Amino acid sequence: MEYKEAKHYLVNAEFGKCEHFFKENDYQLEYGYCKMLKGEVNEARKIFTPIRDKDMRADWAYLFIQFMNNYIQFMPSYLQVRNFLEIDIGLLMTAGLSEPVENVINACDIFYQINQESYKFIARVLLNYDYPSVAKVFLDKGVARCYNDPELHFLFGNYHLKHNNKILAKHEFETSLEVLPDYYPAKMMLEQL
């Protein structure tokens, strides 16, 4: 097996097809993710601990486990939230770990204090995994706090499209362009409406 194939299995929650490969080839980060996404968080934490200082993603994963377990002692960095929050919520959802997903999402205000785009990240992953009504909660929070984020309005437009409301979708895409006139995704959506 090649690394790319094993990683494909990992992101699709097919751990039985990749966990051994990662362990045997000393891909500690990926092996730890297999454990974490199988719900074996204590094992995952043991794997992440010795590589935290060398690998920002491993440090994030170690900290992310706290949020999964709803027991938070240490905070991640701005860049860790920016780079990994959305991806890892998606991985948890793919793995079917609903309680850890809820725990992470319920910490949204903590993430917002670290990175003000956090509501947007959470909303986008919820939209992508077809939870639009829950995503709307985070879209509302995001727009209330970061109105001048064109991507938030773009996401809100997509939310309205999922609900077959082209008028509100058009309004959000136009608002996105008011905030940032050259925002290409909003331009493209308006052309398609």
C-alpha cells in the first residue's frame, strides 16, 4: 500500500485498511488519528504526546481531544484553529462520533476567542455534511460578529440555496460583493442565478 491510498482510507473512516500501515511505517500522526477517530482517545493521546513539539498538527490533535471529551485545560493557537478545526470536525463526522462532534461544536465561543473565523469554519463543515439548520446558528453568530467577511455571506447564500430561496441567496451574494467587490465565488454564483 502507498501512503496516498492509506490516507484515503483514513479520511473515509476505513481504519481497518490503513491503521496497520501507519503503525508499521512510523507515520505516528496518522496512526494517532486512526486511534482518535476510532474513539480510542487515550491511545491517541499517548501517540501524539512525544511528537507534539515537532508537529503542529500532532499538538493540535492532542489539544483537540480535550474538546472532544469536553474537558479543556489548554488552548490551541490561532493558526491551529484556522488550519485544523473544520477538517477535524469533518473527520469526526465521517467517523460517526456524534458526541465528540457536539462537544467540539459546543466550544464554539472558546474557539471564537482564539480565532474570530471559527463560527464560519463550523458553519461550513455543517453545511458540507448536510446539517443546514445547525449551520444557520453559526452563520448567524458569524455575521453578527464579523459582518464584513465576504465568505460568511457567500456561505449564507449557499444556505439559502439549499432551502430553495433564490431571493435571499442573491441578497447574500450581493452583500458578499459589497464587502469585497472582486470576491470571485459570489460573482460566479450570481451569474448562475
